Amino acid sequence: MPATNFNFMGARRMAAAVSGVLLVASVLAVAFAGLNRGLDFTGGALVEVGFAEAADLPSVREALAGAGFDNAVAQNFGAQTEVLIRVPPQAGRDQSTVGDRIMAALAATQPGVALRRSEVVGPSVGEELTEQGGIAMLVALVAVMVYIMFRFTGKFAVGAVAALAHDVVVTLGAFAVFRWTFNLAELAAVLAVIGYSLNDTIVVSDRIRENFRIVRRGKPVDIVNRSLNETLGRTLVTSLTTLLVLVALLLAGGEQIRGFATALTIGVVVGTYSSIYVSASMLLAMRVTKEDLVLPEKEAAEEVP
């Protein structure tokens, strides 16, 4: 018997309402506000400068704003004396001279500043990355559906893909609502969320399939509840240990990986929720039965001692 006896599926309708609100809000935010795409996607200039002593980032940002770079992002890069400056495309200005103009603006107020590198990312590269990123997510979702269909049944595949799509949309929606910068690191985190959520969903699905085959009496909702309670300990341990690492990255990892850690943190929390209240609830909504999970005759004969 499972160590806990929570009636997870008793709250599935309330959970469906919460998921519906989150999904609608996320889709509207992405559709109308859009993601705050960073330099990796929009193009622009990337300038790295070095200081003799630890850089005063507020004064650096003030100097950049005074020179007309209002939307520039300045952050430490590797050391307190190194600063990475990201400048979005500026209409009517030559992007190739951004490094020189930034150096001129900083030299007036920041003694000992030196140019380390200056790069320009064209908008065509940004458009290509946007397209490839979208294709990567679609390919991942299709591959997951095919894998689950072969490992389980079509009903499990629908539930798994619904859970993964739920996690991706909600994570992207959070970035759109809070206007957090979305770069390639954040895209990598979203793809990692798909892998994390899939792993959790497969563990739960395996136990549901096993219990449907061995439990002789009981309604589908009772079997699903039993399966969720039996895997609850493993789910919580995995999620909490992952979150401990992510919290450490958020607190001590610096600006360079903050967006990555933020996206993964949201994904882990939402993915743990979806493996219970999206994937499993979809099975009940599609009226999964014991007959859907009966072993083929050949496989059943091999399991008989």
C-alpha cells in the first residue's frame, strides 16, 4: 500500500480550471505582448569592456543612458572588473560603430576602461535562431508523442504531450508577463523542461499501467490515485533536490545564468504539477480502462513463471 492516501483526482476539475486560466493568460501574453527577445534573437551589438578596479554598474548604466543607449544591458562577465554590454538594434545608426561610441561615453566618466571585444549580430541571424528554436520545440514534442505511443498507448501519448505543451506554454507565458529577457540560454532551459517533465510523466505512467494490470478491483480513478500516491515520494524528492540546485544558481550564479535558472525553476514546479493534474487527468477524461492496457498474448505468456 502507498505511504500516503491523497485524493489527487478529487481536485482534478479545480486543477483543470487553474490550468485553463494559466494557459489562456500565457497564450494572450505571448500573442499580444510577445516575448522580450534578447540580443541572440533580435540582433544588435555586444561589447565587453574591462576596468582596472571593480566596475560600478549603476554609473556604467547612467553613462550609457546619457550617450543615448537607453535600452542597453550592462552586467558583470566572469569577474567584477569585466562588464558585458548588450545594445539592441538602433534605427538609423551604424551598428559597426557602437563599440567606439560606448567607449567614448564610458571614458568620460570611467577611468581605466579598456575595450575587450565588440561584436555585431545581424537581424537575419536573429530571425534564423527564432525559427530554429520554434522548430526544435515542435520536433521535441512530436518525438515524445511517438515514443509514448510505442511504450504505452495513444491515450498516454495524448496525456504526456498535453502535459509537456502545458509546461512550455506556461513557462513562456511567465517570461512574456514579467518581461524577462529571453535568449538562447532560456530557450535551452525550456527544452530541458520538456525532458524533465517527460521523465516525471513516464514514471507516473509506468505505475498507472502496472496497477491497471495487477489491481483486480477498483475504479479507474481509484487506480490512478493509488499510482500517484505510490510515486509521490519519488516525485517530491526529485523535484526538491532539483529546486535546491536551481535556487543556488539563482542566488549565486550571477546575471549570466539567472534567466536560465528562472526558466528551469518555473518548469520544474509546473512540470511536477502537470505530471499529476494534466497527464493523469487526461487519462481519466479519455476514459482509460483495463482493456486499453492488457498485455499482448505473447508478452503475457512470457511473464508467466
